[in-house]
Amino acid sequence: MDVIVAVASSYVEAAIGVIRLSGKGVMDIVAPLFRGSDLRQKPRELVYGHIVEGERVIDEIMAVYLPSPKTYTTEDMVEIFCHGGRVALEEITSAMVRAGARPARPGEFSERAFLNGRIDLSQAEAVMDLVSSKGRKSYEVALAHLAGDTKQLISDMRYDLLHLMARLTLSIDYPEEDEPEITYGEIEQTMDQTISLLERLLKNSDKGKSLLEGIKLAIIGRPNVGKSSLLNRLSGLDRAIVTDIPGTTRDTIEQAITLDGIPFVLIDTAGIRESADVIEQMGVERSIKAMEQADITVLVLSADDPLEEEDIYRLRRLPEKSLVVLNKIDREPKLHPADLHEYIPAERVIATSMTEAIGLAELEDKIVEQSFGLGGDDTLPLIGNIRQIHELSEALKSARDARAGIDRQEAYDYIEVDVRNAYEHLGRLIGEEASGDILQEVFANFCVGK
Amino acid sequence: MYDIIVIGAGHAGVEAALAATRLGSKTLLLTINLDSVAMLACNPSIGGTGKGHLVREIDALGGQMGLLADSVTLQSKMLNKAKGPAVHSLRIQADKYQYHDTTKRLLEEEPGLTLRQAEVEALTFKDGRLSGVMARGGLHFEAKSVIIASGTYLRSKVFIGHEVIDIGPAGLKNTKKLSAQLEELGFELMRFKTGTPARIHADSLDYSELTLHPGDEEIVPFSFMNDKLEIDQIDCYLGYSNLTTHQLIQDNIEHSAMYSGNIEGTGARYCPSIEDKITRFADKDRHQFFLEPEGLKTKELYVQGMSSSLPESVQEAFLKTMDGMKAVEVLRPGYAIEYDCINPNQLKLSLESKLVEHLFFAGQVNGSSGYEEAAAQGLMAGINAHRKLQDEEPIVLKRDQAYIGVLIDDLVTKGADEPFRMMTSRCEYRLVLRQDNADIRLTPIGREVGLVSDERWERFQAKQAIREAELQRIETTNLKMDQINPLLESIGETPVNENVSIKNLLKRSKVDYALLGPIDQTRGDIPPEVLSGIEVEVKYKGYIDKQLKQIERFQSLESKLIPEDIDYHSISGLRIEARQKLADRRPENLGQASRISGVNPADLSVLLIYLETKRRV
């Protein structure tokens, strides 16, 4: 069994995050990344140390080594307790994956626990549900998250590789045909293109680290227009205190949420109401500051209140990535969407009612839509899911191996092995059957056969 | 009363009958015509890419085809020599008539085997159990097992131009009654189609317009039992069609059987007729043909690449437009043939049918194509029919063990939507499934099964001992720096700065045994195939290790067996699509399940957990 790794705690902001690894040889992966006293010497004890990759310290952690068989999966396991929040969790997990661990499928720890006899029969059904429904859902979400153009881009890349494999297969399986042999130059060209695109995609997913940490979403607006309700609706958590008394949000709150598989960090900016002047001053100042920090701004207005000068001030300064939420449309309207058209295009205005749960789905969709193209090379889509990044790096590794094979002028059948691996990793990334019909491609394009 | 009856004495039937007999089963081999035993109905050639591997594997297991091929070789070529050793493929030109004669004689002389001409019309059953076969004229033969290796003879039709002729291949009789019974038994029959080109007179050609294609100087035999073959090789010739040829065919295309609407069978994409070629690749201004001798005692040449179902007159006319054929004399026309085969999804990996116990199928009737593919299945069906009677587990070669394993798994798991031909690209573990190591992979299995003779086993062990010793030697023998460097410089490799072991030198891509010869004093007399095998494993260790790692993962699923009585519809976690596909195909293990399209990793996890719950109950 290979070593699997996954975040065991929630990604939601918390003081401590937990990462689990399981499988034979787990210490071969963890030990080189762990700086601290030898975990193997102190099984089942929490050991203080750092996760270090190369010279870079990723996080200060506590870790425990749990040798087989008395563990959850009955395999050798390591649990790492790091700082909470997406950054540390993602970075440590990625480092483990780079060191040779495989991102676990959903429910895979439980699956192993069950298969190894650690979980009794009565729970089999539950485990099965976990791996099937949850697995499928996360898979589908991940796939859906790949925007159409990402899928297209990778499909195109795969097609180039498929065609290359067909040419190689032609030369291997039909050595005596009257079809031109592929040259090293041609293979090199396809592989160079593939490598550079894969490198850019991966770099983009690094650059888009902000995506992994969460896209910053500022929620601005006058007090008591429904900012905190919006935050609660989006996060599904009762974190900000919501009342009808203006100014009850005590502090700026950062809240991590996931919409459609994309992580967001919500910044709620409410004010402390001391005197009217001060508030206005503070509210506006805060809004401007939040907008500067944020990737996407959501201005909340109340439909039962006409526009105030303060609102117009904010409307005029809305950045390109922004939305206006016209809240409280369940009440008697004094402000209509049409009143906003001189400030913002209609498609960026969403009418909602937080109390009646109207317009929320549309709002979520629009937020996700606004996030496209953020954080990275705008011409390239972002790939954020760790399993997808894993497949992408594996594809790159294979493509580079193929390239090295060309440099050594290896025979075509060896080069084909790496090309095929790259092709299959990309297939897994976009959820297409790995096989793809190479032979179909051969017979469609070349006149071979007796 | 026989133990096993084999229906059909083509390449599948011959291997099946010989294997079963040699393992100790009393066997009856029935053929519709004794003159067509082991007939090379199409190409007078054996082996080629992928197929050559199959022949080596058949031989390594103790089968017959490699020995037969070696005994009637007219010309031999190792294809793909410029490529990696994993895809080196042996192909010979065979004497078609000698191949038949030799095989027939061998069958006649095999103790415990009865060869007889009879047309089987039905399988017989007694108390619901298969009991034998009924042949024309009221002949009843009893047996415990039956292997159907009926090739292209079931309800076959031959097409030439607009004519539909009610015969089998090469003008032989076809057979009709068995198909109907198979359908009654629940077998899904498919119609497949293949074709063959005209045969022409060798003395009617202008050889100045053709390119000579001689064999290799050094012949590598198919059989591991033969060290070398010394024969005078016969030449083949290469020529091309041209635009006049294509125009002529185009003008007459409506007369081709292909376009007559009479053919319902599915042809193979890799076996296009010349009509297909000029239609599908209209931009090509020439198509090549090879002229292959049919035998030493005949002047017939096979026109490889020009298979056709045009009327005889058109065939002759277009041949006359091609290189060297102005005055060609056509001896027999080409034709297309259509026949019944079963859906191989209805077979187990042992090649026993899922519907009727003790009924096995092998060869073209399973939707494959090619002599070698047929022989490989015949061998496995013969072994497994025998083992079943002995209450022994079937021998199922895995995809990481042999091309034979890939062939049968592909057929049985994925089914055939066109006649199935072996190709190296179908093998995901190609680098370890080489033709040079077929004996290392399979001879121990053949020995265990009981088909590997003492003589073969001793040869194998002796070779293994030499190999082991040589592996040891190259690891421990250092060559001197001042001797190595001139050699390295001569091939443009970076020199070394210390003495280096032979093994480490061989790791360099341009260094081989031949180069080191002059300075490698302690090398013993080692067979060249042992040396090349070692060279490959040392040089390509990185690649091979990568595949071995994949194989490890592959095996973990492959070893998880699925009980035959599993009820997929009761497993709630499976998606509907997966349930249906699994229930339909009934895979034997999780690996096979994973190769069924429509079954995804989450479904496999569910199955894995389900199997574990069943195990624990």
C-alpha cells in the first residue's frame, strides 16, 4: 500500500490543523521533511519540530509517529499538528506529496481501516457511503471547478500527446509501412510545447497560491444593511453576531468559506458607532481599505433605504471585480436595481433577501464567476485542487523524462512509455478514461495493414 | 469415450489438441477437411510485431507453433531492430504446404491423439451436461469437454465482386448447423469479415521493377529449443501501385463486394483491402505490396497489401498496372470472407464459456484474427480444458506476464468490435514482456503445467545458470581505465577517471557487449540472446523499474477475486451504470473489473469493501 496523505481537520480557520499520513514507509517520506528529534525514537509521543523543505521552514508543528498495527488504519501512520488555516495545511500536504505521498481519495483512510480489519462489519455500509457518495461528490466538484477552458486546454494537450503516441506506435507496430517515420525533432517539438505549458500551468497554480489561501472577498456597506447576515449565509456559521441594532458587529472578521470548490476569505467590515460623523468617516475609510486588500468587493445596499451620499461614494469607487447586493427586497422598496445602473452594469447587481433566503444561489454563482482569472497568469486557467496539482506535476515529470529520453536518443518505444504516462496523468486530471484509443488514431490517420 | 474433443484443426485447434493430449487427456481432433489442417489461409508468414512475441511465448510454454515455424522457414527477419529490444519482433516466411504437411504428420503420430475428418453439426448433452458432439452422417463422439476452434468456417460466405459464394476459406466447405445451436444455447453471435489478396505466378513478373527484400543474415529461431537455423533463404520483393491503379479501382468500385451491400460483417481497420485504402486515403499516390512465396514446391506468390473483393477481371486489370506486373498471371483471385464468431465477453479468462460448463472456445471464433493469436488461445484452452477435468485451477496468464495474457484479457474483458490483432501497443508492460525473455517468464509455468519436456527444462536451466553467472561477473569485474577510455572516446562518450565495472559501463546508452569485446578478457562462451537480455536489463533498468512499480500496483487488484455468484444489484454504493456493466461482464477479479469502461475508482473501492464484508461474514 502506498503512503497517502490528507488534511484531517477542517480548512475553516482554526487554531490547529491536522494532517494525516498512512502507509508502509511513511517515515521515509516524513523524516526528511521533519526537523526535530527523531520521531521513530518516540512512538506515540508528541514531538515538537518544524516541517522544512530544502532550506525553507514551512511551519512549526507537533508530530506523532504511530507504528503499525495499533493505529486507525493499522498501518504505520504519522499525524502532524500545524497552524490552522489553509496556507499551512496546503503547504505541508503539498510538500508531503512532492516527497512521494499520494493525496488520499475521500474516505480512503476509513477504507483502509476497514479493509485492514480495524473497523467492524456493522460500519461497512457507512464506509462504503463515504467512499462512494462523498468521493464522487468531491470528484465531481473538482471536475466542475475546472472551467471549460481548462478542460479544453488539457484536452488539446492530450490530443497532441495522443497523436504523438500514434506516430510512435505506427513506427513500432508497423515498421515496414510506406508511411514517413517520425523524427526526434518532431517528438521534441511536441514534448517541449507540452512541458512549457505544464510548467506554466503549475507555476500559475503556485502563483495562484492566493487561491489556495482563499480569495479575499470584502463585504462593505453602511451599518445594518445585512453585511453580517450575508457573511453568515455564505459561511453557514453563526460567527458574527447579528441583531437589528446597528453596529453590533464588533470587529473585522475573517471567515474562510468554500464556494464551488474555491476557497474564499470573507472580510466583514463593520463599524463601531460612536457618533454619526465618526461612523461615516470610519465606515467609508474602512470600506476603502477593505477594497484595497480584497480581490473581490461586495457592496451591500438596503432596498428599503434610498441611496445616501456615503453609498454613492462607495459605488463610484467600486473596483472592476465587484458586485452590488441589493438586500432586503422583501421589504417595501425605496431603492430599485434601475437606480444603480449609472454606477454598475445590471448583471453585477443581485437582489437578495437574507431573511427570506432570496437570491443567495445567484449571488454565490456571481462571486465564483468574479473569481475567474484571479491570482495568476490571466491567459491560463487556475488549477487549485491538490489532487489535480498532483496529476499535473506527475504529467510534467513524465514529459520531462520523455524529453531526457530524446536527448539520449533512446529508441522510440522507450520514449513512448513516458509520453503515455504523461497522457494518462492528464486524463485522470480531467476525468477522462485513461486508455484513449491510440490505435484508433493510428488507423484514422495512416494507411497501414496488409 | 474421449476426455476432450477439439472442433477444428487450424492453428488454435492444433495447439489445443496437442496440449491436451500431451498433458494426458485422451483427445479427438476433428476437422472438416484433412487437407486444410494448419492451413496458412492468408499470408504465408508467421510472426511480426506483437505476433512474434506470441509465438515465442507459445514455445516457452511448451507449445508447437515455434518449432513448426522453424522447421518450414523460407526467410527470417527480426523487425524493429533499430528500436528498443522490447519491440524486436521476429517474422518468418513459411512454406505453406510444408507447414500443413508437417503439422498433419505430427498430429497423426502423436500418441493419445486421434485426428479425423468429420463435420460437427451439434454439441450433445446428457442429463444437462455436455457429453460430446454429433457429426454428419450420425457419428456420435462422446467426451467430457469440447473445445470449439472453428475459425472462419461457421456460416461463412465468400465474396468476389457481386458474387456471394456459399463456401469457407480457399474454396473449402463451410458449416452451418453449429451456429444455430450456439445461438439456442444463449451465445451472442457476431459477423466478422476478413479478406485475402490474389496469388500470382512468380515467373510472370518483371523483377527489374521490384525491390529485393532478402532475409536477415543471421537467423534467430522462434523456438528456444533451436540454437540456430541454417537454410538458404528465399527472397521477397517490394513494389508499388500507382495513380493508374487507383483510377482503375475507383472506376470499378461499385463492383467491389465491399460496396455491394452484401457484406454485413465487421472488418478490421488494420486489414484494409486495396479498395478501402484508395477510398479512405485518396491523397496517397501509391500503396506498397510485398510478394511472398507460398512455398518451395509452388510458383505461387502472395501479394501482401492488395487484398481485394473486386471481380476477378478487375483484380487482374489493376494488378497489371502495378510495378513489375505488366504481364502478371493471376493464379487465384482475392476474396472477402464473412463468418460467425461469438462475443468473447461470454468467456471466462480460462476460455471456458460462462454459459456451458466444459465448453471452451479458441481462435478466430472468439473474434480474434491471425494464426498466432489463434494458436495462443488454443494452447491455453487445451491446457485449461485438461486441468478442469483434473479439478485443477485454470492457468490464467496475467497482463504483466505475457502477451498471451493481454490478448485473452482484452478479448474477454473488453470484447471485440472488430477482428482482434495483437499489437505491442496493447501491452502496458511491454518493456518486461520481451521476446528475448519469454522463456524466463513462461518456461517455469509450462514446466509446472506439464508441457515443458525434460529436454527443454534442462536447456532452460543451463541457460539460466549461464545468465546468473554472467550477471555476477559483470558486477564484480572491473575493466581498466586506460583500456576503457580509448573505446569510449571512439564512440564520443565521456571518458572515466577510474576503473569501472562492466555493468556500470553497459549502463551507458552507447556502450554494448560488442564494443567491450576486445578488452573484456574473462567473458565466457555465452549465447548472444543471453548477452542481449542482460544488456537490456542493465541499460534500461530505470525504465524497467518504473514498469515493475506499475506492475506491483496492478497486481494488488488482480489478486482480488470476485465470487461468481456476486449480486451487483444488491450493492448499494455502486452507481447504476457500474452495476449494469459489472453484472453484464461478470469480471473474475478486481483488476478485470477496473478495465471495464464505466467502472470508476470509487466503484472499485465500494467493491473492495463489499468483498471484504463477504469474506468476514
